[in-house]
Amino acid sequence: KPTPLLPPCPFSRQSRADVPANELVHIAGGSTRMGRSWADPKIYGWDNEFADPVSVEDVKPFQASRFLVSNAEFADFVSAGGYGDTQWWCDEGWSWVSQSGSSAPRFWRWDEGKWLLRTMTGEQSMPWDWPVEVNNLEAMAFCRFKAVETGHPVRLPTEGEFNLMRDSIPTDIQDSAHGPAWDRGAAPANIALEYWASTSPIDHFVNQDGIGDVMGNLWQHSVTNFDVFPGFKTHPLYDDFTTPQVDGSHTRMQGGSWASVGANGASRDARFAFRRHFYQHAGFRYVVGDPAPPQTSVAYESDKGLCGALSHHFDASPVTGSIYPEDLAALISRHCPAPSRILEVGCGPGRTALELARQAPHEVLAADLTTRRFEHTLKMLGDAGKLRWARVVEGDLVDYREVNSGSWDLKGSLRWAQVPDPAALDLKKHGTFDVLVAAQIAAMATMPDPEGFIANVHKMLRSDGLLVVGSVGELDLSELHDHFTQVGTYQLPFGQWVTERLHRCGSASVTVWKKGSHDPAASSTKVQRPESSVGSVLDAAVAAGRRVFPSAGVVRVDRASGQHTICDGPPSLIVLDELDRAQDPREYVRKAANLIGDSGALVIASCYDWQEEFTPRAKWLGAYKYGDNDAPRTYEAMRQLLAELGFTEACSPLEIPAVEYVGAVGEWGQQQVSVWRRG
């Protein structure tokens, strides 16, 4: 309801005939900065505003409407039955119109033969010279209508075109990378509640070129799908603020509105996006120029299984210092004549196939049981130009990874295919091959019929063809001797990302076979795997504690029962290992703290690998999500808990690597050991 604290603008034209006509104004091309640097942020900003490196976009000349589209100008679209005519709407827009039943802008109301406008604090006669408030779908529909009416290719502006116009105002809401702050109370636009609690006439604020509302009054819709800048990285306090919007369904809004307050809401570099049917104090201006670039946005994959596979194929493992699929391609290349026709089954995200096609003019067919396993890579090499995924850091917390197609200059051809059962490969469809590879970590284990594949693989290979088979577990290859001669045996190490501090590791046995009766001396290469070292973590924890209390005895507290065992000497050094496997870690820490006197210390060792099978999510000590928010990481939550119990950190945490094997596969963990004392 009306309030003197939030007065609407007192200026308006009540007759459509009095509203200044809109017209196209020439905008000279030029360069505009895209993104800002973390090095000198000056004012607050969300993570999507930053780039590394900051880039400059060269914007071609275009024409822009002198003013934002007014209620009067938009009324032509309404009067022409625009909301009921499918020709003006994209599929998404028509779906929205049909479901919403809209026949006019949301805040217009027809009453006794005239239009009224609903504002934040009341309802009034239609101010025809105020900018119309619509969503992105309505704005695009109007542009199509205007294009037919004028004969010009009318569209919404791009992010770069808006920035170029915004650069005509050299000031900002605060001192920023763009320029100095404007004087408070003298903003160059209807922005940040500096004047009114409503929109204002489209010609009230104009720049030196006579263009109205270059910023402010209303947020301005654009044609640009929301995406992040090169070098994007999430901020740990809000790691999911930006990435859910990178989905092709959110478009950029720019410039701020009369209600945009705070350092970020109205700044030149603020980057917000909403789904196209949302309302957000937003209007638009239209432009005429070259067609906008194709609007492709690549979403971040979040499925843990697929994300783990993508990390395995595109991130070097800290355990091995290398990438297993890349090492596999190098091994194959040593045996493989070029050019060759190569089939890889169980290719996963396809890094090995990519490397083979990049290294030589091979013809490569990458195949897997389902297209889901390689679709991201296929899209990267197509219009998407990149692939993205989320990688678990700790508990629910993730970071985000990206690989660009520019990394792959393919010398050979690369095709992709779904092969549900490699044992029954359709030879009429796919033909035969010079090289056949089934050596990804899980390629043989996930085949529906591995025995059938081994029995039939000789039919898939040409004379003197090469077969490369790999497996982590036991694999009976004796039947291959009927058609092949083994020419090489290798142990390739691998490391697979589980969390930031935990990796699955081991070595795969890779054998190379040549079809026919050839019998060269078989070669064999072995890689020594790291020795198990779990016991060393406890030793390191005790050693860390004794840096603070050299003569302290040791007490180890069982994480399940809470019972403690005196290992040696007076009970003044309490050791808690595997905090992330305790059913109630807070109680685990509290019980241990109660055993410590004034001269004791608490030593905690953990990889912070929270899993619900061991610890209910509600009892995780940090690293969980609640709603749209992130809990602190475990170390910070642990520091808060121990501070409440009267402890301070005695020394900087130690990082202790440890490896434990179960059969051929092990876990490599980066244990953090911290020491805490009372007081």
C-alpha cells in the first residue's frame, strides 16, 4: 500500500500521443571489458563476475532503440493480439502464454475501459511513458513483432552490446574496476532508491548521446544465455550460487533497476540471470545488428558416477601424476601402425580415443554400452565446445571442472557409437578393425558377456590385427591363444578421484596380442605400486602430539564405543583417527576432550570423507548442504566445536599421505593431522 517512505515517481504522461517516439540510434562498435579480476576486486561481487584472464570483447557497430520500450509502445503489440498469435513466440514462450493465460503484461489491469498499472505500493492510471515490465519471453516476442513491422532484424541486445553502452557512463555505485563512485543523491539513473520507488519516464535520464536509461529504471533483458567467464572458480561460501544457472534456460539481465541497492546490485559488473518466464523489475530495449552468436550453454554434470569418470579421463591423479586413459593411448601407439582403423569398446568419456585420433591420422570408433557415458565429450567436440562437471571435495561440497575442445586438434577421424554387447558387434554395420581396445579400468568388468567377447574378438580384427585388453581383477584370456600371440604385458598405474583427500588407486594389467601365428619375444613392463602405509598415519599423529608434549603418554579412543585404551605413559595425549567414520563425531570429540587434563592435547586425523553409511548426514561435522546453503568445511567446523570445548590449535595441521590395499585396488588418502590443547 502507499507509504511516504517509498514514493512513486510523480512524473508521467497519461496520453499515449504524448510519449516520445522510439527510434534507432547508431552505436559505433568498440571494445568492452568482460569480467573483472580477483586481484583487485574493490567492491563485493559474486564469483561469476570474475575472469582469469579478464577479456575484452570487440563489439561490432549496431543500432539500439533510443529508449527502453514504453508501456505505450508495447501497447501496439497487445492491441494487435500479440499474446494470441503463435508467430511471435518461440516454443518456450508459447508454452508459457498457453499455461499462464496472459493477454497483456502482468502488471497491467483493465478496469472500466482503461488500463491501470500495479506498482509496488499501489495502483494508478497507466503511465504510458514508463518502461513496460515484462519477462524475457514477452520481450523476444515483441522483437519479432517489431521486426515485421519495421522490416529490420530486431532482437534483444547481447551482454557485450549492453556493456558497450553502459561504458558511456564513467561512474559506478561505488569505486570499482569500472570507475569512481557517483555522488550520493546524484545518481545518473533511476537506481538504488535514490529518487523513487517506481519506474520513471523513459526520457528522464539520458546520457550525452541522448540515449535513455543506459542503466537503471529497470533491469534490461538480453539475448545472452548465462555462462561463466574463462578461469571461473566458485567461492567456497556459496559454491552453488552460479552453476545451477548455467543450463541454457537462464538469460542475462543487466543494468540494475530503481530497486537495486547495495554495492553489487547496481554495479557495472553485476551479473545476474533468471529463467526466461521470471519477472524481476525488468524491461528491455531492442537493437538491430548482426545476428547474435549462437546461444549455447554447457551445464555442469552432477551425477557422481559420470563426474568420477570425467575426472578419471581428464584430471591428472595426485597418486600417479598422470592420466590412465592418456597413458593407455601412449602404450597403444607404441604398438600401433599408422594409419589404422581402431575400435575402443568401453571407452567411457573417451580420452584414450581422443588421444589416438590426435596423435596420428587414425580412423577411431569409440563405443560404449550407452551413449550417456560419452555424450559430454561428443557435445564438447560439437557445438558446445567444452565439457563441465562437478568434483566432490568433501561431503556435499564440490568444485567445478572444465575442458575445452580447443585442447583437441584431431589429425584423424573420430566417431562414436552405442554398442550394447561388444561380443555381438555388428560387423556389417561397423566393419573390421586393425586395432581393438578393451582396456579401460572397468571395460571388461561391465561387459554383458566378456567370455563371448574373448571368444569372438578374432572375427572383429583384420589379419595381423592388434588386440589390447586390460583389467584390474583376474581375467581368463587363455582362449585368445587359439588366434593370437601375446606380444606385451604391462602394469599401468591409475588413480581415480573420490574426494579431494581420497583417491582409488592400483594398477591394471594390460596385455597386447597380435592376431596370427607371429611369435616375437613378449615384452613385459611392471610399475611398482605404493606400499600400504595406514599404520604410519597413527605414528605421525602421535609424533605431531609429542611436538607439543614430548613426554606424553598416548590414549586412543575407539570411535564406535568411546572406550579408551592407554597405549603408553600418563594419559595426556588423546588420539582420534578416522573422525569421518564415527557415528556421532561431535560426541566422539567431546568424550575425548573430557579425558584431557590441563596439560594434555587432542590429536585428530582424518580424510574428511563423510559417507552416510557410516555417519548420518545430520551428524556430519561440516561439509553438508542445507537448502541453498553450505556448511563450513570439516576443519572449520571442528575448530568451532573445539573452541566451544576450550581448545586452541597447538600447531599448523600436518598433511600425511597413506595408502591401503584390498586386493589389487587401494585407497590413497591425504590425512590431515591437527593438534589441539586446552586454553
